[in-house]
Amino acid sequence: MRSVKYLILMAIVVCTVVGCGGEKKDLIPPAAESMAKNKAVRILTFAVNAPFEFGDGTGVQGFGVDIGNEIAKDLGYEVRWIKLSGVNRMYEVMKEGQAELILSSVAIDPARETEFAYSIPYYETGDVIAYQRSEFDITDLAGLSGKTVGVAEGHPGEALMAAQTGVTIKPYPTLDDALGALNRTEVDAVVGDEPFITYSSAQSYPNTNVLPTLVNKYSYAVAVLKSETELLAKINATIERMKSAGRLAELEAQWMGDAREQAGKRAEGDRKTDEAKRAPKTINVNINKLSGDWKMDRLDGFKFVLEGASGRYESTPILTEGNHGSCRFERPVPPGEYRLNISILRLVTTVPVPNYPKTSLTMDLNIGRDTTIRFR
């Protein structure tokens, strides 16, 4: 009988500890209690988001880090930055009670709001498209159809691209990894957070460009556990104060620097170069007699003819003097492959009008034992 009473008593104790329904009670202490015990506020970050949160030796630095340091100061504690890999992992660790805040350029995610709460936004942004500098057929989301697009796991761009049709998505651990693949031409484009893509494209990936228009919009905020209403109010007060004082704008200018200007100039320069390459060319022709006993003036009055997919183009009549002659094509000729016909020389050959980034070309025709044609 005594053993039965003992078992009943133990069952009551166990029921009290884990809950009568068999589920373990939430044993995570409130943030205020944890911060007082640790004498620090623990902030989780995935430090791969230059210039917002990125590694500095064993520490971190950046726009977001400065905000986190200010929040800790207002809370009255030192800050302990905890670096983790992966957005999902940060949420898991905070859910386990191992940190009080997530500050890692995370977007407000309605799907997580049953367990977590977000501060007022400290940065408004969205996704942009990065593309290879040598390609110009991508101008918007629709231009990604049929392309392989790199995205960062856990970022809004991943969900955005998953909703598109006709796109092959290639996830990477970070946007830096995705941009590196784009720089090596392993993917056709990258979609992701504008500040990171713009900054890294300008600073680290010379073979990439960025479209300036956001393809969707979202906000960065600080994340806490849903129950931490008092902590959230204090975080909001710090962010509001920094906004009102212009401090957030100062930090953006400090950390982003002239990255957007650099990226914009490079993209605009590439666009103008591409336009110049595609533009029809004014072609002047120099004719040089290098050998042979024939008279150069027999060319006088004859014309060069170029025929191709873009049409038929004739030169002005040839004029000669000594061993030299000249003419020019009456209309600009688009780049491409053409058949060149010079009837007086019985010369019919294929020539490529090159897409040099200029609007005027010179075609040198050197006539001798071996006739050569060169554009410059």
C-alpha cells in the first residue's frame, strides 16, 4: 500500500513538472531575467550581410550591428553578439531561449508571427535582380523565364522566385555565394536583398550588374519571442529615437557609401557600350595596292556591295590616287555577317561587320598576292 501511495505521489510531482497533458512546460525564463543573470543582451546574427552585419575577426560590424549596440545600451546591458549560420537556425536558437534578440537584416515574416514578434521597421527595402554584365536581355521579372536564378536560403527572394513560372531556382547558403556563382557565369541571375546585392556587386563582383528597380518590397526589423512585449516596446523606443534623430539615415550613408552610385555608373556605362556595339556603323573604306602590275585607276567608279540579313548596302564610287583608293558606304551598316562583292576584282567573300563599341569603322582592303580585309 505504501508503495502505491509513493507511486501516486511521484505521478503528481511529474504531472506538476511536465503538465498533466504530458507536454513539457515552457521553461524559458523571461528576457529580463536572462539579461539580468547574464549581465548582457544576447543578439543572434548571420554575419554575411555586408554592409549590415558582417564578420570583423571574431566580432561583427555594420549598419545593423550599430543598431543592436544602441538597443543594448538603452537596455542597460553589454551586448553579446552570437554568430550563427542560416536564418532558420537563428529562429530555432532564440526559441530555445539561448538569445533575446535576432538582428540580422531579417524581413518581417507573417508566417512566423505565431511564435515571434517584430519591432517597428528600421529599414525599408526589397529584392533586386543582378545579372551578368555581358548580357542585356534581363530587364524585369518576366525576363527571368527560362533562366537559372540564384537565391539565398531563407531570404524573401527565395519565396518570390518559387512563385514564378519557367524559372530554375538554385539556392545558396548566402547571397555572397549566389553572387559569386553569377560572377563565374554559373547562373544567369541572382534575386535578393537590394542593399547586399548592390554593395557586393559594386565592391566584390566585377562581372555583375544590378537592375535598380525593386521587384518586391519588405522591411527589416528586430525579432523577439512573442511573449516579450516589454522588451519589444523598449526596442521600438530605441528605433523610433534613432529614426527621429536622423541616426538611421546617417548609418545607411556611412555603411553603404557610394556603392549605389558605383553600381549605377557601371550599369549605365555597360548599357551605353552595348548600345554603341549594336548601333549601325558608318564604314569608310581604304584600298591599298600592295603588288601586281595592274593599274589602280581601273577601280575608279566601281562600288562595294554588302548583302546580309539586315539588307543590301552600297558604297559610293571608288576614287583612286596612285596605289591607294577610297570610298564609303552610303548608309550605316548594322553589325553582322555579310557577303562582300567587288565585281571589278571578281571578289566575293564573307566579312563580319564587327560590333565594336563605336559608330564609325574603317575597312582596310589590302590587294596583293593575298588579299586581306580588316576592320578597325
